[in-house]
Amino acid sequence: MVPKFAQLFVSTLLLLTPLLSIADGRDIGVCYGLNGDNLPSPNEVINLYKRCQIDNIRIYQPYPEVLEALRGSGISVTIGPRNEDIASFATSQDAANDWVNTNIAPYADDIVFRWITIGNEVIPGPLGSNVPAAMNNIRNALDSAGITLAKVTTVLPGTALATSYPPSAGAFGSDITETMTGIAAILAQEDTPLLINVYPYFAYSSDPSHISAQYAMFTSTAPVVIDGSFQYFNLFDAMVDAFNAALEKINFGSVKVAVAETGWPTVGNEPYTSVANAQTYNRNLLNHVTQNGTPRRPDYIMPTFFFEMFNEDLKGNVVEQNFGFFYPSMQPVYPFW
């Protein structure tokens, strides 16, 4: 029989696993989408995360079967509501309370919730102005439910920046500056990062005459962009630092950023898509973000989610269907984890 104090120690260690990964500089996760008609069961998926020693997961809405599978796993969870629910949270504290009490509170004793993402790429857009109020109301709901570790944030696409080159010129569009200032104030108050989606693949594949494969895939041996005192050897850092500069311009340079999605597809737009390119980008990215900050934030090891765990056959086009590390059979698309 295992003594009770030993059981308590093991249970505590399981809960601390994601935090320990942060402390040792490896704050890495993988997004888990369910836009496929042939995906393995959530229990099989969570066991695969554990076998791969992936300590952080991002899911895009509160699927009960996924949350049940995550109970007791020790995996840190980032989760958000559906975008279409945000307006109701902004205008109704009761709606925010109901969402938290239905989707977060019942699992909070068994799951480590890290970030609640209020809006996935809704800024810029008609829903964007709802995000600050929705964040406040979800935060109030979490507090009322006694869930103190989960923090609210939002996820931005690159199009939230009106200017991104050079990185020091990074700025939010004038139409969203007020919204972003409100969001940044909430994030600063709770020391929570702004989440951003960063895809060098799309920039490179849309403009290969001006963006080199070496710059996009971390293989350049000389600086490609010199921006004042900052030298950029890779496009990823440049894209992230454009957001850092934008936050500085609204007087919230203290707010950190984290990457909610980044990855490289294997099929659908040759020669830019290939297994070799995806493996090169993701391997070099992993090595980079676990050891280095960006030129503008050199001492900050940035939490990063890779996109994504599986190829999803119900996505809109072939490229979007083929970002996965694994086939639905759970066989790897290429060796990585």
C-alpha cells in the first residue's frame, strides 16, 4: 500500500508538471483541432500527448469528451469559447457565468486550465470590439467560481497589425487601437500574455521573390533584416517583434506575447509545402523558442503552441488539412516528438 503522503506527493507532482516545463525553459504545446471525420478518440489523443511528453494543449471550444479525457492528465489546457458566443459574454455577466459554470468549473479540480482565449482571430472584425468586456466578464465568472489560476486573453492574427515591416514599425490598425488598449490593460493587470498566430509559411509562399526559404525556416547564417540595433536572422522573430513594437506604441510594452499557433504544412502548395520543409521549420523553431527570445525581448522564453496534432480532412483546403504532426491513424507524418 502506498502511504497517503506519497499519494499526495505524486498527485501534486502531476499537477505541477506543466509549471515545471515552464521553469526548465521548455514551454511548448500543440493545438488539437477536431475538424476531421476520422480522428482517434479523445482518450487515445490525450494518451498520445502524454507519450510524446507534450505538456500543453490548446483546444478551440469546450468539447466535453475532450475535457473528460484530460481529467487527471497533468496537461495544461488553453481553451476558448466559440467566437459567436463572445458578444453575449460582453453584454451579460450571467451568460459569462453560465459558460464558466458549464465548461470550466466542473473540471477545475482535475484539469489545469491556463489560459481562456476570448476570441480566436476576431480582431480586426465586427466581433472584436466585444472582446475587452467579454474578457472582464469571463474573468469575473472565474473569480466567482474560485478558479484563480486560469487567466483570460485573446488570440490575434497577423492582420491585426496595420504595419509590420520593419519590425520596429509594428502598429495596430487605427480601427482597433482602442480595443487593443483595453485588452492590453487587462493583460497587464494580470501579467498575462497576448496570444498571436505566427505563420512564416504564408508570408514566404505568397512572396517567395522577396522572402527566402532560409529566412522563413531559420536556416539563414547572416542577418536578413537589420532594424536599428536589432538583427533578424529569421522571419518568425521579425513577425513576433512587430507585435512587441505595436504593444509599445499603445504604452503597453510590458505585456508579453505568446504564440497560439505556428506550423508548416506538408502538402498542397508545392514546392513550398513538403515534409522536409515542415520538419525543418518545426525542428528549428523548437530549438529556437526553447533557448532564445527575440531580438526585442532577448531574455523572454516565449510559450509556443505548434499547429497542429493531426491532419484534419474537413478543413477548407488541402494546405489547411495538412499541418499535422500525425495522421488520424496516429502514425507520425514525420519523426518529431
